[in-house]
Amino acid sequence: MSAPNLPGEPLVAVRNLHVDFPSATGVTQAVRGVSFAIGREKLGIVGESGSGKSVTGRALMGLLPGSATVRADVLRFGTTDILHASEREMRTLRGGRIGLILQDPKYSLNPVMTAGAQIAEALRAHSRLGRREARDAALAALEAVQIRDPRRVADAYPHELSGGMGQRVMIAMMLAPNPELLIADEPTSALDASVQAEILRLIEELVDRRGMALMLISHDLPLVSRFCDRVAVLYAGQVMEELPAADLHRATHAYTRGLLECLPSLDHKRERLATLRRDPSWLAPHA
């Protein structure tokens, strides 16, 4: 079901999102009242493991398991009401208008298909390209992510590629249909530091060049502060604070301050890193 999209409205609107999962002890509230909006910008979603970052991204794409209960006042992408969209509408969004880059290409790419075949398959799912046209477009996509020998990589299987090369293939596959929003869920956590920097520069260049929106899910606060425009800080399924990324070091909420103080620093040596102390008062009651 689609709703009218008014001029000036953000590309993504999420208001009072809740996601619950059944558990052995009852119901686990993974996301509790999360609200944010994304325009043509880079939004960072940060927080500890289990804070609801990835679940929020998957709720937006309709990729949660059938056991999950999702409810919200608003959960919208463009003119599409995610909560009431048909599976056919969601298939059009996924991989077409919304791309998703996962953490480790070893587990995200199909091990029995070549890289080129997977990119071509993604293209044909969202266009009317023939096989030869899709193959040519896949090679162009590999060139766009700065792969020097696209034909060799296109004919390689995922296990024949390094981690950094596999992640470039994943980025090429997600960006080939020219989506409006890219969700990058810890896209560099499985890579070494030098390759991380290359992949992030590549994502930034492609996002800026194409005028896309980006939702970057990460544990890395310094990275997000340099890379994004805004940051939303999640704790236990709730947004504690939202602020410009450049002002992250000036955050005022105790949770954000605690995360920052836990980071090691080369400039300010400490005998012992701080330990985050959680306060029950951080959590607002939600039904």
C-alpha cells in the first residue's frame, strides 16, 4: 500500500518503531520506540551489540523472520508504507530501491555462483536486461568499484576472492540497480584496517556521486563521526541521542559519553580504560 509522498518529505520516515521476538521467557523487545528520518544524507546508527541497530535496518526492508512482531506509527520508504506493503512491492524495494551491504562477503555471496553471475542476477531481477546486457552491466559495475581486472573477478567464485575484493563485489551488486538508499551493516568489520579505509572511501565516493541516502550501522564511533552527517545512538532498542556527526565528541547523554570514554587513545594515555556503567533511568517505559 502506498501513501502520497509530499514535497519536502524525507526518503525514509520511522516513528515509534517496535520489534518484538518470542523467547523462552516471554517476549524480547529488540526495538522500543525508535524514531528517525533520512533524507539524501549519511546517517550513522551506533550502539553496542544487541542495541537494535541491525533489527531496525531489517525492519525497514521487511527482512525480519515471521516470528517477529513489527509495529510503528510510521514506517515508510518513499511513498511505500512498509507495514502494509505486499510481498511484491517489497521485492521491488529490496535490491532495487534499497541496497543492503552485510558484514562478511563470505556469508553474503552465493558460494556456487560466480561474482559476475550474481551481479547480473541482481540486475535482471530489477530490469529487463538480457543475459549479454546484464553481463556487460555487471562488468561495468565491477569497474565502478575500482576493480582493475573486472573480467577475471566476474568469472571467480567467492572463495577465490580476498575479503576486500569480496566486499567490493557485494557493493557492486547492491549499487548496480542504482538504489536510492544504501544500508551498510558493519560493512568493514571483517576487513583489516587498510582495506577498511579503502572500502569506506569507495562507499562515500559512490554515495556522493549518485546522490543516494546512506544508513551506516556501526560500532565504530570515530569512523561514524568522520564519515556521516548525523548520528543516532541506540541503547537497548531506544534512541538515546541524535546529533550532527561532527559534534559526536560533544555528546551530552551519559550513555554516549560512556561509549566515547571507553575508546583507547594514542594522544591521551590511560592506565586503564573506563568501563561503561549503565543506568536504568536511561530507558523510557514503552508499551
